[in-house]
Amino acid sequence: MEENIGFSEWQKLDLRVGEIIEIKEIENADKLYELIINLGKEKRTLVAGLKEFYSREQLKNKKVIVFTNLEPKKLRGIESQGMLLAAVSYDEHNNEKSVRLLQPDGEIEVGSRIS
């Protein structure tokens, strides 16, 4: 069983609605895209392992949930300034992994805080 966290720990997370506005290929990266995310008052670069699950066309203009105050990390020489939230499942019978990005269920302003 996972460890419980207190509400004050949850409040430290800054989760925001973002919109993927640009998708770039990363040289010699089979799984990674470089994404430019509009967060309303700013734009951020994120590196995400989504190539085997989403085409560039499927990602363009998609609203997503972004973990914005995650410590930046360099991947393939690109500083990733956050993380997209996704649900991941694994089908043992077919030996297949499935990834689906979390999204708002309706129209909401880019940059809106998740609480």
C-alpha cells in the first residue's frame, strides 16, 4: 500500500491546465517529443515519452494537466520544465502498455490551477 500524505503536502503541488502548442522531434530519440506548452501567462518546454502512444497531430492543441513546480531535468540536452500527467496501464495478456494524458472534461482557461 502507498504511503499517505497530508493535505499540506498535496497543497505544495502546482498542477495547471496547459495546451500543447508545438511538438518537435528530438534527434535520435525513439520515444521522446519536445513539447511547447502554453500555461496562459507563460510558455514552457517539456520533454515527454509519448511517441509510441500519440502522433504529433494528436497532440497539437490538446489541453493537458501539467505538474509545473517539479524540479527541472535535462533530457537529451533539453531542460524539461515540468511533467504532463497521464494514466498508465499494462495489459499482461498482450504485453502492451497504454498511456492516456489527463485532460479537463470541458472548456476551461489555460493556466487554471487544479485543486
